[in-house]
Amino acid sequence: MLDDFTWDMRGYIPRYHIASSAIGITYQAAERIFQLEPDPPAVTELNEYILSALEKKDLKYFSFFLHHYEPQLNQRLKTFLGTPYEAERFLDMKLSCREQMLQKLMDYDPAKGAEYATYIYPFLRDAMLRFRMGEEKWSVSSLTSYKMLRTMAYLHHNTKDAVTEFAQKYNCDLALAEEYLKVVRGIRNEQPFYVTDEDGEETGEDVAVDDSWNYTDILWNGTQAVKIQRAFEKLNFREQTLLEKRLAICMTCGRVSSWKNRPTFEELAVLFEGSTASGAERAYRKATEKLTLLAASEGAVRAVRIKQKSKTKRKKKIAAAAYEYQADCDGEWGEISLDFENSSAVIIRLADWDTTISNFYARKVIQYLLGCDNDKLPKEAMFAFEEI
């Protein structure tokens, strides 16, 4: 049992702290809760941390594993939850996954050939399902029954003959399938029932709602507005005024004015005495960047910072260039090599927090740079986008 283990983290502190405040937990904090300062000692293979934890009976090596494994765990949670998701719920489910990983640590047998990250994979999905099962008002006898009910809900919502499909999938008789269908219909009458797809991930779709309104979009837009408002309120008065006037929007009432009548930078300079037009423009761009970073911290957008490392010209045009990029403007930089003549790119090194499978941030950088005019390629830039 883990009672025999120590967990001595002296010399290490959390890199990101979750502060107690009225605005709650930020997405950046929730996604980086296992990060340590300083970085753990480097190893050749991630599994070496787990082997050291078992051999030395010291869970600090488990913490070292989590430090590096966290981006993969984040991606699994995001895939399971879909978008949008609440930072608090994300963190609670993440901590449930950590608890499951600890419980299964003693059962891990390296001699069987699988690395711990591979071994733990199915147990993490069970931890997510068990967490969601605990959130719902209704209850069942076991996780297995819960999975079967979720399958029936999916089949009931997506197939013409759910009973037959269910019976074939679980090799059971039609009478048992009918019983599961009755339970699913009963649950629908008690509360919203969010079904899963065939892999167990939430679809974000309430099967009890059958009219034409897109409630997910309405909720998403409302949630985004609150996050942007919170980020905006963290700016100082000058930054708020510059953004509102230059963007022709009132952040109090949401009213948008015509861009034809928005003030020029010369007029904004007059508004703030002692400033020049170029000074007002620089201040505006700094305010825009600050708001982007704050919005990314709230989870309203994702942000990428890029800087040009080198470039090669041919016939006065940039034929190739190398760029470094930083995901969410945080962590170690990645690198991308771009061939503008062939509209292609190669990812040299992934940035911290980029997804190892989909290369989400790197693909956004490539799309952004290949879409720029060749003579207007930025030396440094930061841009934002929604995570889809």
C-alpha cells in the first residue's frame, strides 16, 4: 500500500498557484496545477519517474511524472468534456484522475512491458465516468451499469431500434434491453441527460430537449461574454478607454458604434494630454495584448506568441523562415520551419502545452503565417483564437 511511501517535496514548489478570489479558478491555473518549480531532474524516458517512485517508495517521483504528463492529461479531459467547460469542474475531474493514478500505482507491473502512461489509460476514462456519475442526481449500482445506461441513451437518441442494437452490442436478451430503455426514459423526465458518443465522451447534447434552439451556442456566447468582461475589468482606466473608443464598443452595455466615427490615434492622443499619435497607437497595442493575455487566462481564447528566428530571401521575396512560438504565451518555446514557395511547414520542436497528437498551437501558427502577405511577415507577433 501507499502507506509505506513518503512524499517529500522539499526544494520544489507549485509553479502556478490557485488564488482564492471572487472570479474563481482560471483556466491556465487549472491546466497547470501539477507544474513544479524548479523543473524536475531530466530523464530519458518518462516511465523512469514511475520506476523510481516504486523502487524508492517516494511519491515525489510521481509528482515529477505528473509535471511532464499534465499536457496529455489535459487533452484527455478536454476531449471528454468537450467545449465549453468550466475551469472548476475541469480541475475537480483532474484531481479525481490523479487519485485514480495513485490508487493504481501499486498494481502497475513494469515486467509486463507496458509503460505506466499506457497502463493507466483505461483507468483514467473510468475515473472521468465515475466523476460524472457522482455529479448526476440519479444513481446506479455500478460503473458498469452506468456505462450501459449511457450506451442506451446514445442508441435511443441516434438509432431507429435502440433495443435491438443494445441487445446485439451486449449479447443480452431483448427484455433486459427494454429495461435499460425504461430507465433512460425515466431519467430524461427528471433532469437533463447529456449523452455520450460511442467512445464515452460527452456530446454536449441534452436528449431531453427537442426544439430548434441551439442552447449550447447561447450558453457558450454568454459564458464568453462574462470571461471577457472579467478580463477587461483588470485593465486600468487608460487601457479600458483606449480599447473602448478605438474599437467603438461599450463594455458596460455592449453597444457597438460605427467604425467610421471611431477616433483616430491623433484624436486619442489629444484625449490623453502629453501623448503623440504614435504613442497612443503603441499604448493601444499594448492594451490589446494585455487584454488578450487576460482573456487567455480566463479561458475565453487561446493565444500564441511568435518571433522570427531566421529567414531566407530569393528574388526579393522570403522563400523560407524559421519561427519560434509559445503556446498561451507561457512555457518553453517551440520551433517551426516554413517553406513559403511550396506553402508547407515542418514542426521542429513542440512548445510547452502544445498537444502532442494534434499539434493544435503549431497548426494555428502555420495557418497564420502562410496566410500573411510575404512582404508583411511579422518579426514578432501575438494572436488569439477560439479553441474549436
